[in-house]
Amino acid sequence: MPLGADKSFSCAVNFFDVAGSLVVARSIRRGLDGCCGDQCRGTGRRQGGRCRDTGKRSHDSLMPAVTDLGTVKFPRLAALLVCVALLGACASNESGGPEGAPTDVPHGGTDPMIPRWQPRPGLRWQYQLQPSADSEDGFVAGIDLTRRTLCRNPPDSIGEICATAIGFDLWTDSQRPNAQAVAAVHRLPAPAEADGHAHAICYFSGGSLEDWRPDAPDFLRWSREHPEANLLGGPVSSYPNERWLNIKPGRGRLEFLADIMEKRMRLCRQAGFDAVDPDWADGWLHNDENRLPTLTAADQLAYNRMLAALAHRNGLAIALKNDTVQAAELAADYDLAIIESCQWNGADIQPCAPLVGDATTPGFVQLNKPVLHVEYLNSDEDPPAHNPNGTPAAVCAAARADPAAAHFSTIVKQSSSTLRNLPYTIC
């Protein structure tokens, strides 16, 4: 929307001094959509300073809103000029436009001013998404951090290996951020090259609505209020309590999703997590089941880059979850990858090779970014199919023999629907 368009907006500017410098804190609120100055600039530095923003509700997703203006110590005219300059820094998008209309969203890239964990190749990991009821020493808020679980001898008996990156759910009992487990992870020892302590990876779904999450009512409310947006699709296969999210631009969807995903990332950051793991970042590969307008490769690239930008400006590393077909295109925007079953029942849509890259398009491996790889012994179908390699030892041997997976940090778990602490094999 051009600034001269007939849409109402209001601007609040609060100025205060920090170490002799003028710091501007503001809340920009516009009738339908819009973005403002440094709200945009932090999201696109690798694109030569071009502004990108989430548009509607961006005052929440980019910076806490200023609700108490306090005392404005500067002339009103100066405040007005700064406000106009901020508004003029970006052209807004038509979030209420027609289906498929272009929408400005945060793009991939990094903000070098915000430090974050830089995971390195060779990282060893554990993945526990279902909490344990065990309360013995070493179990913290349902997460098994015992040495006997995290430190194991691989099947080829090359010596003990300890996991120093632990992936688990953002929420304890799906309700409260799991800060207690994060703090315990950070107390685990790790080699100096891993910053001297273990790291915690925050799991949440980035591409589906899980109806038991504490923010699920926000999705449902927005969907009811914007029926034309067609936000929610059909159920995720084998997970009837999850529904696909429509990530296509237009109708305000990306503005809403950017806002709610960044709120989740902020919870991860506040709980102390080092990285985020947004699941179901590959909806375009599931058009056969998602009951949505066809999601395209371009839709997915834009959405996944948006997630990366949101993570980075909140000081979090981010893992690309699956979507290996686009891995080489996204490797520069992400810090690591997490891939499930690229050697077995996911190989048809999630092949391993793109994570390595090639001579023309470097992937994660060629960019020296770790790939955390999990293979499952059973599928999620009922009845389940069984991994043809049979045993964890055989699965590990197959990974070592694979030209791509040989570069990954591979573990073996029971199935993706039973990601408990055990069984667990480090390859």
C-alpha cells in the first residue's frame, strides 16, 4: 500500500538516551498492514538493505510494542519527521489481497550484530520429543540427560561417543517452556570446539497446527476471523491431531504465521535454547494430502527463508527440517539441517544427496554445516513397515556406506511417532 493510500495509521515514538546516543523505540500501528524503518532493516542486510517485513501485526513480531510513551523529550516536529521517515523506509504489502498476491515477508539472511550458536561439523546429537515419566537423577523435566543414555558405543565399537546437542520440545507437557531441561543441558560437559557445553535445540511445528499446543486457539481464532484466507488444510498423515498450514502468500497468512512463529522462537530464546527445529517445513512435498491450494517450490523457499530470518534476528541458530530437495538453495540461510529417513521410507521425497551439494550449488556439507540424520526402525503407518536393514547396527553400516549419509551425524530411533529417550543408537 503506498503511503498516500486511504488507510489509517498511527505512530508512536519514544525517545531516550543511552550512553549519550539517541535510541529510538517505537510502535508502528497501521490500519491493515505495514512496516516501519528499522523493523525492516534488520531482516534483509544480505540483500543490500532492502526492507522486508511481515506487514500486519509487525509491531508485535519484530519488536515489543511501545505502549507507554512516557515523556517525549524532543520537539514534536522532530518526532513527526522521524516517524514519517520510518514509515517511508518500506513499501507495505497488500496482506488482504487476492490469493497468491506477492507479500513481503522476512527473507533469509543473518544479522551479524546478533550473536548465536554456530554449530560445527561432527556434532553428535540425541532426539527426544516424548518426555519420560522417570524421575531418577539425570532426568530433567522429562528429558533423559543421563550419561548412560547420551554416551554410547557405536555398533562398530570405535569407542564411546557422547551427544552434545539435544533436540527436545519447546513445551513441557505441551504447556510450559522447558527452561529447566535447557539449563541442565548447558551444564553437560562438551569439548572445547563445542563451546565447552552441550546445546539445546527447540522443537516445534513450523508447518502444521497441533491442536494440543497452548497457542492453538490463536490459529483457530484467526482462521475463523479470516475464512477467506484458507489457513488450515487437511490432517497430517499418521498425525490426526495436526493440520497442514497454508504457507502461500496473500490474504494476510504469512503476516499471521510470521507473528506466531516468532512468538514461539522468542519462547525458545527465553527458555535458553540455542537453536530451533521447525518441523513440517516441506508442505509443498505433501500436496497429495494437505487439501490446500497447491503449494509450490517458490512458496516453500520463501516461507523457509522467512523462518530463518526470524530465528537469526532473535539470536537463534535454525535447522532446516527435511525439505532436502531445496537443501542446496537454503543451505546459506540455515545453520544446520535435521533430516529423517533419507535412506529409507523418506528417500523418495527427502533424498540425502542434496544436503551435500554439488559443484554448482554447495549444500550443508560443502558449507561445513552439520547434518543431523535420524533413521527409524519402523514407519508410522498402522501396521508399521520395518526398516529393511533390520538392526541398528545394519542401519548404521548402511549410513556409513552411503556417499551422502557418510558425512552426516546419524542416529537410529524406533519411529518418528515414538521419539522417546530409548531406544537410541549413535552410529
